[in-house]
Amino acid sequence: MDPVRYLSKVDPQLRILIITIGKYSIKIRASAFQSLVESIIYQQLTGSAANVIYGRFIKYYNNVMPTPMEIISTSDIELKYKVGLSSKKVQYLKDLSTRVVEQKLDLDLLSAMSDEEVINQLIQVKGIGRWTAEMFLIFCLGRPDVLPVTDLGIRKAMQKIYSIPELPKPAEMLAIAQPWRPHRTVATWYLWKSLSKFTSIG
């Protein structure tokens, strides 16, 4: 059964959300390395600030995503003062690039791994935690059954839609989402979209 139809059938609250938001449409990034670089640069920044820094980063490399070796070869000072990256993010990008070059992290093998295996591989990289790895599963590998239980937006959306007094904790979120399996990524996308529909979510 089509995932959207399936979710509409198993969850009445989600069905209302699906009808309100409309067609499911998610953009998948083709490059694993670029996806991880973007994730690191965008961490803990507002969208506009992150866009500016990411724009400067790409411009520094002549508007082309640099190779891991090019990042390694760029001085920390250049990345900090010309691009605007923090010292920690420079460290994270270089750790990622070094692992790829030294084949400690083989990005080509990730698509053949299970979700948890991918997460375990990626969290070895400095600056990449479980949430970032889950975003990679969703937006790069296109995995169908990911529920990022630490995502504040998802927690707020669930609180609103299911009339929960407080922000739900992971165990409660997993219980609510159990009927959604194996299409939790699609449900997650609708929950994110609901944030802009319901201004009271913030």
C-alpha cells in the first residue's frame, strides 16, 4: 500500500494532518559527502546564518563542493576567517575528510548497511551525533522508517497533534509511532511540515 494511504488508514490524527498539508514530497541529496558537510556547517545555526556561511564556504572553493583532500589542505585560519566557520566546525570537517581519505569511513558502503549500522559508522566522526546521522538516513539515503526522537520539532508537533500535556519523551514517541512502521520517515516529514501550519507550535 502507498505509504501516505497506509498512514492515513492507521492513524486518524495523522490522516487529518495529511489532508491539510497535501502531497508528500521530500528532496534527496545525491552526494553523501556533501550531505555530511552541509549537516556539520548548519549545526546550531539559524537557517539564514547557516546559508550565509555555507555560501561563503562554496564560494571559497569556486562554487564547487570541495573534495575531502581539498578541505584537509585548506588552512584552519582560512576556514575560520574567510569562510566564518568556528574552530570546532573546522575540526569536524577535517576529521570527516580525513576519515574519508584514509578509508576509515567508506561512504560508498553506507547504502548497503542497516540504519543502525549507518548511524554507528557516522557517529565516529567528530561533530556527528545520532540526530545528524538520522538526517543523513532521511535526506541522503532515503530510508523509509526513521523517527528522530530527539528532534525538537517532531516533539512539538506530536505534543500538539496528540494533545499531550508536556513534550513527549522518546518512549512515548516510539509508542505513538509504532503503527506507522515501516513508514515513519513519511510521518516525520508531515510532522515537520505541520510546524509551519500551526503557529502555536512555534
